[in-house]
Amino acid sequence: MEQVGVHPSSRLYPGVVPDTAERVTRTVVLDFTSGGTPWRPTGLYAPPGERITVRAPAGIGEERLRVRIGSWNDTPMPNVGWANPEEFGRFGQLTVGRLLSETTSFGSPFGGLVFVEVGGGVALGPTEVTFEGVIEAPVFELGVTTNDAWVEQLATRHAPMGEIWTDVLHIDAETRVLATVTDAEGLATLWRDSVLAHAELVGQPPSERPNKYPQRFTFDPWESWGAHSGFPIHITQDWTEEVLDLPLLMSGGGEHWGPFHELGHNFQEDAWTFPGAWSEVTCNIHVVHACEVVLGLDKMACGNLADPASRAVARARYFASDVPYDASDWQVIESGLDMWLLLQEHGGGWDTLKQIFRRYRDLPASEVPRTPQAEVDTLVRFFSEALGRDLVPFFDHYKLPISEALRTELSMLPAWEDDPLAD
């Protein structure tokens, strides 16, 4: 087979392919209809420095599909966050891709899992595609693969990376790490439930769950931000246990916070996310919601930001400070989440928040708040109308700049007798 060269860093990541790993030809059926995951996974792996050949039906090139080797779409950035270029153990860009034609032959100096990318306007439906020169990767598919079959795959499939699939979330990681997952069914079920809980909270209808395609976690040992949301959600290798250790996830103590937080970013909306540090607030509402309804934990076990005692300290500190509501400041992250959680705890539970988020989703485009003042007034109005009470005094504690017109309008409502901040 023609060689394309092996990059030295591929031995560190994504890893070495054993000489005994069999190169195979496999035909898979992929649904090339727009609206699913932008990356159709194949369960196959391209060895570093070796060309693979992909064969597809005639006329496929007109659809502008793309074969992709590698699940990474960003690069380490030495000038961002904690990243130190001397600590990087991998090349900046690992992913290699080519447009899919009837016969496509290419390779990657790093190797990686193989995907086919699907853009908008494609309606081919289920299509057979044949891959030559690839290695089978261990894949657990919820509802299809048993735990015993998963263990067998880990022992017999020698690709350096593997995957866990559900209908709403895909996870890819190094096989040596996935080998620690013995209850893949339980883990996959937990993450499926977590994604659906995030979607349910904001009122995403089933046809859109979640965000019209499965989410994806991909691990990256040199992720310079530590982690980030988007597609895929890049997770630092340090968070391996937070994603893959089922007993640890269920035990509480906040170990789940990081991945739930990044997942929450993918469900937050600008209309109810204020400027400044609030982008790091509204995603955390999802963290606490999933912690309670999926993990079955109370807020004391969900992490310091959710713990009532810690929140009381942070709340007092913010109230006494001169930090404005829209500052990019840690105090806003603490107090902002506290504001939302007090509303949840004293204003009707998660059902009230679901009602609020659904009301946002039902707004005509012309009524969606698009300025900081409109965002503040809309949130205060929606909560006040949901409870049938004037919540202006409550929100004043958090320094929200409520307009005088709205203050006057809401003053006609009864006072909120359950206001946890009332004197």
C-alpha cells in the first residue's frame, strides 16, 4: 500500500497501531440526509501513514460530501489559557479530509477514526459506502451492543481509538481509556438521559433533539482551553473520569460539572443570557438540572456553585460589592447561578423554568430580545407573569437594570410573598 508518511507525534496521540492489527475492507450503510449528525461515524480507523480507499455510488461527488480522518477540529493555542507550547505532544492540526467521489484514496500522517461529513441540502438517504485498508474500532452502540460484546471488541479490535454511540450523543476516546468502561450500557444510558434532560429543560421538541444532531465528546490531551463546547465538544484528557467513570459520576461531589457545563453551552440561548459572564451562568442551570433529575443528587452534592451554603456566602459578597451585573467577573458567575436557583427553589421548581424557556422559544422573531435592556426586561416580565407576582424587588438585589416602564407595570401585581431575599 502506498505510504503517505507517519508523523512522529502520532505515537503519542492518537496512538500506535499494532503490527498485528488487520487491515480490512468493510461496507457500511450511511444515511446521507441533511439534519443528522454532521459527521456520520463508520466505526473504522485509518492507520497513520497509510492510504485508505473509499468507494461510493456513481454521482456521489455532486453531493459535496467529505471523508474525514480524525475527530478534532481545533488546534492547541500557545497564547491562550494555560497552554505551554513546550508541553504540546501533538501536531497542531490532526484532521485530514477529502471530498468524496466514486473512488477516494488518501491518508493521514496521524491516523484517526473515519467519518463522512454531510452538509445542508443532501437527501441521498441510506447509501452503501465501502472502505478499504481500514481497521475496525471498538464501538458500543446503545440498544445494539451488549456489555459482553463490548468487552470482546476491546480485546479483539486494535484501533487506538474507539467510540460509544447513542442516538443523541457520541463519545470517542483512546481505546486504552475506553477499556476502563465495563458497564458501557449504564454509562451510555446516563449520557443519553443527560442530553435529553438538557433538551427537555429548554423545551426542544423531539424533532429537534438534540440540536438536530447527536452531540459529540472528543478527548484531546492538549486542549489549550481545557475544554470547549460546540461540535464536537472537546474535552481535556484530565476529564476522562468525569465522562467515563460511571460510579464516580453517580457519587456526587461535582465530578460531573465540567462535561455537563460544556454540554449546557450547546443548549443556552442568547435571549436569556445577559452580557458579561452570564454565558458561564446559564449553561450551569443545565448542570444543576441534570444533576438533580438524572444523577438523583441534591444541590449540596452537585458542586460548590450549587451548594446552598456556598451560594449564600457568594451572594452576600456580590451584594456588598460594586461589581455590576454585566461584568466579566467570577462573582457574576456565582451570583447569577444563585439567582436562577433561588427562582427554581422558591418559584415553582424546574417546571417554572421549563415554562419560561418554552415561552422564549415561542416568541415571534420580531419579539426576541436583542439588546441588554430588552433581555433584562423580558426575563423579569416572564418570571413575574409566570408567578403572578411582582419580582422586581427580588431582581433588584442582583443589580439588573430594570426599566422604569416595566417597574411601573409590574407594581400592579401582588408582592412575592415567597421572596427568599425579602427583609
